[in-house]
Amino acid sequence: MIFLSLLLSVSVWAAAPTADEIVQKADEGRIPGGNITLVATVNDYVKKEEVRETRYRISIKGKQASLVETIFPERQTGRKYLMVGNDLWFYTPDTKRPARVSMQQKLTGEVSNGDLARADFAGDYDAKLVGKETLKGQPAFKLLLTAKRPDITYSKLDYWVHEKTFLPMKVTFYAVSGKPLKRGQYSAIKDIFGRKRVTKMLIEDAIDPERQSILSYSQHKRAELPDSMFRKESFGE
């Protein structure tokens, strides 16, 4: 009996995912890996009244590069954000030349540049499993994610991931000062490329919760994406 108990304990321990593995699986539960295109829609609200809608076409080439192109409103079409490695560039037809910008800079409403251009929590943050909690009756891992570099979108995150499905559930984003910047809740689970994934995120200002943005993903497609798409020198051609 003692041997059997020890064997079961070892089996459970061996099967338990590490913090890094949990974050990797949660990344897949947000944005599929590989080369894909999708549309991101951001609806901004103040005191529950919609003040703005912006849509972007996002092309993602593995974890190496992404291109974010504004497709609505029409007056903003032609604006592009290009992420290659750890560098982020912004291009607008008005200036003709791409300029380096930060991941932390606000894009629209409560959404930052890095929220759209980069979705690699596993690559950007060191993860620590803090414990387990119950959210709305569902079992969740609670993790602390700490940025590996100062240019990452957020200094640290409190991150809740479903214990069974490994889908992200909730997140709190922090500034370098340690103050909470924003809080997010994931929802709208859909079957995409043969796996359940969240497709919507409600983001609210940590100080003024009446300032909110809803970030929604749709039109996911596998795509052949040539390297030339991800060269800032090609902007404006």
C-alpha cells in the first residue's frame, strides 16, 4: 500500500504542468501558432457608451514577426504596425517613413500596441505558479508573470488559466511602479483550427473601470506569408 501510494504520488507529480507549460498552452488558447491572418475589432466605451470602433487585419508569421494594418475607419487605412523580433515600427502614409514605437504606447482606448502586435506571453515573461483559485465556479491556476525585458508591454501580470482546458480566464496588467494598469476578462470560446480558443477580451482601466475596450478576434485563416511583408523598407511602395 505504501509503495502504491508513493507510485501514485510520483505519477501525479510527473503529470502536473509547470508554470511555463501552462502559459504556453494558454498562449495557444488565445492566438493559434504558425502563419495566420485574422481580423481584430476594438470597441471603446466610456460609461457604457461606445465612442469608437477600430478594425485591424493582423498577419502573424510564427513568433518572429507580425503586421497590424488598420482597415477601419477609412480615414486611418494605410496605418501599419510592424513587429520583427523585439522591434516595433509604425508607418502612416502621411509621414512616408516608419518610426520606432514602444509596445507600451496606447493604440486605442484601453488597448496598447503590444496587445495586438505581440501575443507571446510564454516568450516575454518568466512564469511562477502562485496557487489555485475558483473563478465563477471553475478551477483556475493563478500565475505571476514577470517581464524578461524592460521593453515588454507590461512589467508583470497576474494571470488566471483554466485548470482543465488551459484557456485564459482573467488577467491584471501592472506598470513598472507596481500599480495595476488594466484588468481583462477572456470569453467567447470558439473552435478554431480544431481547438477551443477564446476570441474576446474585455479590458477595463484599473483606476476608472468605466473606461473599457472590447477586443474581438475573427476570420482566422492559415496563410502563406512571404518575408517581404515584414520588411519596413517595403512600406510605402
